[in-house]
Amino acid sequence: MLKILIPSMFMLLTTWTSPFKQLWSTILMYSFLVATLSLTWLAMPTDTGWFYINNYMAYDPLSSPLLVLTCWLLPLMIIASQNHLAVEPENRQRTYISLLISLQIFLILAFSATEMIMFYVMFEATLIPTLIIITRWGNQMERLNAGTYFLFYTLAGSLPLLVALLIYHSSMGSLSYLSLTSLPLTCSNLYADKLWWMACLLAFLVKMPLYGVHLWLPKAHVEAPIAGSMVLAAVLLKLGGYGMMRIMIILDPLTKELSYPFIILALWGVIMTGSICLRQTDLKSLIAYSSVSHMGLVAAGILIQTPWGFTGALILMIAHGLTSSALFCLANTNYERTHSRTIILARGLQMVLPLMATWWFLASLANLALPPLPNLMGEIMIITSLFNWSFYTLILTGLGTLITASYSLYMFLLTQRGPIPHHLILLEPSHTREHLLLALHLLPLLLLIAKPELVWGWTA
Amino acid sequence: LLFAMGLGTTITFASSHWLLAWMGLEINTLAILPLMCQSHHPRAVEATIKYFLTQATAAAMLLFASITNAWITGQWNLEFMSYSLPTTLVTVALALKIGLAPLHAWMPEVLQGLDLTTGLILSTWQKLAPFCLLLQINPSNTSLLLILGLASTLVGGWGGLNQNQLRKILAYSSIAHLGWMILVLQFFPSLTLLTLFMYFVMTFSLFISFKVNNSTTINSLSMSWSKTPIISSMVPFILLSLGGLPPLSGFMPKWLILQELTKQSLAPLATLAALSALLSLYFYLRISYAMTLTMSPNTLLNALPWRLPSNQHTLPLAITT
């Protein structure tokens, strides 16, 4: 573990001391090295699962896929940001890269934390680099508003979490994950305990996001620069899911009755946000709402608290991370050429950029959960466990799957097929860098078809 | 003059007799008055007069409380205040002196009238003496302290939302932080000192940064990226630290205070205080937007010298605890 963390910290030093001409290549090679080394985490020889690095950091089958995703994403973010940062002065480029690297360090610490307070501190710490990336390097004026929404929604949810964790600590004595399973809170029907349950979960539900409190997500995703969108969609949302999975252990007796409205809200959100996607004119906004939709399924799966639900949620998180990030990269290729996010201004791309159309096709198919991709595996597992809980959820989830398929296909057809608009005179051919970026996104997804046990979590 | 101020605070520190403590506070007040109206601007003079009136009232109330205590218990010692009436009076008097809500109304206007350095002295040094007294008496009136504390955090947050004058914003931030300090006073006094110290460091850096940019409104901060880029890039961290975001140092006092409050089963209060910190975070965020995260379109016609005097203050703040 330290092999990964210490090099990441020193990557910050490298950013500031490399000669400028070799900055991007050096950082890229360095981060690829770190990402490859992080793949060793996936090897799980023991049965109990927990690997201790020291008293405060450990990883287990739940956190190792997310850790690998985080490490894998850094080189991808660097590849993606190269173009739009090329015009900036040198120090700003270095600052941007430092922000991305510091974000990765915080994420590694968050996913490998053994104490809930450390997880909380790192959870909040990831907000600061993301806020700076969105508000400083975003492209439109609304980015300030987006940053404010992002920060305040997340903080308003997570400050009660801090108080709730402190309450638990003062009554139970320890917040270490390792002992959480043996110290569940006794079932009680006091109103205050229900508030405590709510406080524990609210932060993660806002981060996921759950449908009712999802307002920050489209704003933040749309206004962020490409690396910001990528990391937000791929990893930061998963922090919410991961936290929820960790804290479910101690919330157990209360969750049976209290989670009912949230499961319904999540499922309703799947349908609602899917329908919104069908009417979007803004490409990034479409992908953002599809993120809300998928994470609604994840939230429902986690709240069900069955092994299949957890497994499905984890697989869907990983698969959605890769897919969503790939879609944002594709949207960025459009944006860099037309400087507009409106879909109808960049249609008929299959005629002009056929190789990119392949990637659009694969990413759209992944989004609509085509077999045998892991997206489908996750969705089917969650839908099955929801069906086990109640027959009627099948209506909602079935409808949700239908709408997901239709908007993914809609997005593909609208951008690729049809006549090219007349005003597109100058479109650069696709860069090799962009092809590499998308290949690196979709290749792990395809490889996961072969060995999904890597991301299954505890159920083997 | 500065010597007299230092003398005043030191006398209050070293005193165990109420009369001596009161004298120290009075010397403190009198010494800072000429410093405050140095510029002879009408607003500075007005601020000086307001400050004098409030501090004199507070000192008189303090003297009255200590005489009441002496009348009841027969001794003048600071530590032995066992009756609720004098203790409450002393607490209220000291609250007026440092500017806790609901006795905070003088603070924004007074700070606005001063220039940045004197404002700095007012918000940091002047708080030391009353806090030393507050820590030595044992305030037994729990609900009073909690009301003062919570009201201060809320007022500090809400009041600062509509401001764009930096000194008023700093006044409201001072009120909010003092609220946090008072909340934990009776449970764990060392935390009060910790919060006070952290607040001093952060406010000191902030005041100095504003002084370097010679700016007193948010709008005038927007040019700082060209004058002193390093300070411009560090100030968001100071501001977010004041707002209490982990992993910056400003989170540490908030976290420990919340821990102490939950241990004392005051969890709803803890939640309210934490959420009110969000209010003040909003205007800190606004300042950092103006200063660092956006670039104003005017080009700079003159190159100002790069003075980086307070770099060493900004760096420790950005490091995690």
C-alpha cells in the first residue's frame, strides 16, 4: 500500500520540479506506473479479506476495486486534460496537475481508511481540490454557482454525519471498521435514534446522489472541466456508495423500517432522471442525469442489505465509473471541436469521425447495460434482490431499464447518425490521444467480462 | 501606547484580585483608544467613541459584579466566585467586552471604522484579557453560555452574508468563532484556548494578506492575483480553514468541540452549531471566489513590488493536523 501512497505523494514533487517540456509525459508515465502497481491490490489470496498496512489503513474486497479505479483514473485524467490546458501558463498547468494528484491521494486514503473518522476527514478533504478544479478551470460563468451548490449540498449532509459518528464513538468507544461488526447499536425506537440513523446516511445519500438531493450533480458535472467531470463521475460518487456500504453494518436493526422511503425515492429517481435525459439538449447534462439514474439503482441495492444487492451495487459502481468517464471524454471531444455542449450542433459524426463512432457505440452500449458487460451484471443483481424484497419494484426497475436503453440509444443516434449540420466546416481529425483515452476506459470494462470476481466484493 | 496595551493585558493576566483585573482591562481600553482614532477620519473617531462606550459599560458592569461578589462572600479573589448572580453578571460583562451575540452590535461598525492593522489588534489581542478572566471564574450558568455561544455562531454566520466590506466580514467571523469558543468553555477549557489560538493565527494571516493587497472591499481583492500570486493562492486555504473544512487546521478545533459536546449529550446543539458554520463558510467562499478563483478582466498598468512578508503564516495553515 505504501508503494502506492508514497509515490503518489512524491508525484506532487515531480510536478513542480520537472522541466516544462517533459512535464506531461513524465507525469503520465509516473501515474501509469502507480496505476499498474495498484493492480496488485486485486489479488486476494486470503479468505478473511482484510489486508492491514498499518493501524489506520487497510483494504478488503470492497475497497480494492474502488482503489484500483481511483489509481487507474489518474493517468486517464491527465491524458484528457492535456489539450485544454496547453494554452495556460506553466505554473497553472503544474497547479492543475497538483490538484489532480492531491485528489488521488485523498481518495486513496479515504478508501483505505479503517477508522470512520479518517474516512470522514478524507471524504471532506476531496471536496477542496474538486471545488478548486471546478471553479477555477470550468468554462462557463455558472461554475461559481456550481461550486457553491456542490460544496454546500455535500457539507450540509456530512456535518450531521460527523456529529452522528461522534455520538457513536462516545457510546461505543471505537470507530474502527474492524470492530464495527461486533458492536451493532441495539435496536431502540426512540425518535433520537431514528434521527441518528438519518444523520449517518444523509451525507452518503447526498453524495450518491439520491434523487431528491441530486441538484448539485448536473451543475457540477456540466461546469467542470473534463478531468473534473471524470473524477466526479467515476470516483467521487462512489465515495458515497462505499461509505454507505461501510456504515450499513452498524445501522442494521433500524434500517428495516426506515429505509423504505429511500428505496422508493431511489427507484423513482431512476425513472425520473431517465425521463429527463430523454429531453436534454445539453450533452454533458444528459450524461450527468444518467449518472444520477445509475447511482439511484446503486443506492436502492445498498439499502436492501442483501449479499446480491451489495455485490450488484459494487459491480455497477465500478462499471458505471468507467462508462460514465468514457462518455464524458467523448462529450469533451465534441466540446473541444465545437466549443458547445448542445447536442444538435454536433450531429452526424459517423460520417466525419468514424473511428470515434466506434467508441461512442461501445460506450452507449455499456451505458444501456448490454450483456455480457459488467453493467448488466450489476443491474440484474440489484433488480433481482429488489424483486426479492417486493414484487412491485419490478415495475419501476423494468421501466427504468427501458428508459435507460432508450436514452442511451437516443444519445448515440443523435450524435452519430443523420446528416451533418451545415455549419461544421472545421473539425479536427481524432487525435491518437483521444483514441488511447477511450480505449483505456473501455478495455478494463471488457476485460471484466472475463473475470468479474475481481469486483464482486465479499460474495465469492 | 503599545507598551501600555501590553501592560494592561499583562496586569489582567497576572491578577487574582478583581480590582487589579478591572484596572488591567481599563488600561487596555484607554491605551487602544488613541491608536484607533489616529487617522482623524470621522468614521474612525465614531468607531473609537462606540468602542469606548461599550467597553466602559462592560468594565463598569464587571466592577459592579465584583463588588457584589465581595459584598456577598467577603473576598476579592478571582477564583472563588460561587454565587450565581455575580458570576452571571461577570459573564455578561465579558461577553459585551469581546463581542458575543446578543451583545455584538458594536463589533462590525467599530471594526469598519478602523484601518486593518488596528482592526487586527482589536480582534486578536483585545480578546486575550477577557478570555483569561472567563477561564478563571467557573461559569456555572450552563444555559447562559450555551445560548451565548449558539447565538454567536448563528449571528456571525447570518450577519456576514450580506457584506462586501472586508472588515465587517472579519467582524462577523470573529463573532462566530467566539461563539464556538464559548460553547466549550465549561466542559473543556483547554479547547477554548486552542480555538482562540487557531483563530488568532488564521485571522492574523488574513488581516496581513488584506493589508498587503491594501484592499478593504471584496471587489478590490480581485486584482490581487497580479500583485502577489503566492498570497492569492494561499488565501483560499486560510479562508476555508476559517470555515472549518478538513483537512485544514481550522477543522481541528471544530472537531474537538463537537466531540466534547456530543460526549456531554448535547448532540442537537452540536448539529446546530456545525450547520451554522456553513453560513459563514458561504461568505468565506465568496471572498475566495473573488480573490483566486476568478480573474478580473482589467490589465494592470503598473507593476507593484512583490512583497511576501507573511508567507510563513500562510503555509502552516494549509497543512493537515
